[in-house]
Amino acid sequence: MQMKMFHSALGLLVLTSSTLMIEVSAVGLHLTVSGKPKLGILVLHHLIGVAVAFVNRWREWRKCISDAGKVMKQSGIQVSETSPPVI
């Protein structure tokens, strides 16, 4: 995992990247209604990598089930009650 930090006059910006998720966090000081400083954190998650990994796993799982069904048909096992056994 790579981690990069950038400092600015407004606050701290942290960029974190990994193979599954990229997270961007911005930390800064904000004033409340009473005038007191309050630490505010804005976080933005890019879940594109997570979604892609999930879809790839889903496709692999479906392919595995499909391959198992083909093997069952070729070996002569009845796949369902409505279909005749394949020999």
C-alpha cells in the first residue's frame, strides 16, 4: 500500500491507494458558530476497485457453476426433474 501526504495552508490532505480502494481524506480547521476552531474531516471513498474485484469474483463463480453444469450433463446425471437424463 502506498501512502502520500500533502500539507497545505488550509489543512492536511492524505492520499492512500491500494489495489482495492483509493481513499482521499481532507482534514482542515473550520470555525463553529461561536467562533471556536473545529477539526473537520471530509472523506471521499473511490470504491471502483472494490466493485471491479467483486464483479470479477462473481464472474469466476458463475463460470465455475456453468462448468460444473456441463460436467454433470456429460456424465449422465439428471440436472433437473423436468429434463431427461443425459447419457
